[in-house]
Amino acid sequence: MWQLLPAQRHNPLPDTIAVPLTVASLATAAWVVLFAYELIALSVLTMLIILGALIIVYGRARRQVLAGEATGWASVPFALYLGWISVASVINITLGLRDMGWQTPLNVAVLLAFGLLAVVVALGLIISWAFRESVYPLVLAWALVAIWVAQRAAYPELGWAALIGAALVGLVGVFLSRSRT
């Protein structure tokens, strides 16, 4: 509705993101169906399409915000969407590997999980700094807290690592987003 307001008639943002956002939306609808029918390999491929389209949408929207061509709030929905899809992609790929029969000993699986947590935290910090973004790292922090809640009993060290990662990406991410001029 925002783009229909008279003040937004000359805003280039809606036209800039229309195609990749449409791709992401259609792929999200397809992903729901594929995942519901447990077509995991296809759902992973679809999730990667969503992720790629949202990276384009977010990058375009945020660049316009930083250039002063769009309001600061214009990129918030895309940061939220990209944050959740970033974490969901990691989970979906993990499920895809398991579905293909890729099994590792428990200690290797936990080590890989630590590595994936580190990648998520690093990604949040990089985007915070590069795009002066505070929403994206906060979404990642929220997702990492959910991992802590889910894993703290079964795998306490993994749960605590997720909680520490949440604090790190949340606090440092917001600081980095505000510190760059």
C-alpha cells in the first residue's frame, strides 16, 4: 500500500525490486508445498532461489535507503525476510543433506553445527557493517535464541554457543550498524 501513496509516485524502489520480489514470493509459495510434501531436495533448491532473490531485493532496497532515495523504513521488511530465509536456508540445506543419506558421527555433526553458527554470526556482522543495518542481525539473534531454546537440553554446548552467538550478533551487529559513517 505504501507505494500507492501520492508521495511515493516517483519513488524508484517499487520498480527496482518488483521482479526479484515476485520471484521470491512465488518461490516461497512453492517451497511451502514442496516442504509439506517432503520433497526435500526440491525444497532446498527452491530455498536457494528465495535466498538469491531476496539478496537482490535487499541489496537494491538498502542501497536506495543509504543513497537517500527511499525512507529508512523501506528496507526493514526485506531485512526481516532475508534474515529468516538466511537461517531457514541453513536448516533446509541440513535437512536436504540428511535426506540424501549424508550421515556423520555425532561429534562431527556438532562440530559442523558450531561452524554453521559461526557462519550465521559472521554473516550478520558483515551485513551490519556493510549496509549499516541493525534489523538483519537482530533477526539472526532471534533465530539463534530459538536454537538455544530448542537445543539447550539435548546438546547444551550447542545451545549455549547459539545463545552466545545471539548476544554477539545482536549487540555487536547493532553497534557496527551505527558506527560506520
